[in-house]
Amino acid sequence: MHYFADQTGGSAFFPLQAKDLNQDFENVANELRHQYNLFYRPEPEHNDGQYHAVEIKVRGRKDLLVRARKGYYAKRQAS
């Protein structure tokens, strides 16, 4: 789960008991209140069906954590 969460920009939670769920839900709610969405469209648009790595950096803000997918698969151009 950690691997898939990391690859997709998500988080994984593993509560040991049902009572631990409250803290996990609080963590998720807090994160949702403090997130930004960034949309990316490459120019020129790739139509090769290949994987393209993407790296996101925030300049001058060491206190921010960026969680995002590591890249994307481009659509293959119809023949």
C-alpha cells in the first residue's frame, strides 16, 4: 500500500484498532483542508503512448510537502 500511495501521490493509513480510525480520519480531513491541486498539460502534447516522468518542485518553500504522481502515460495517436 505504501508503494501505491507513493506512486500516485497519496497516503496510506494502517489503523491497528477501530478506535485508531478517528485519528486517521482527522488526519485526512486536515490534509484536505490544506491542499492545492495542480493540473498539467504538456506543450506540445505527446501522442506516443509512452511514459513521461514529471517532477514538481516548490521554490523557496522548504516547509511544503509535494505529493504527486511520478509521471503519466500519454495517449497513443489514433492511426
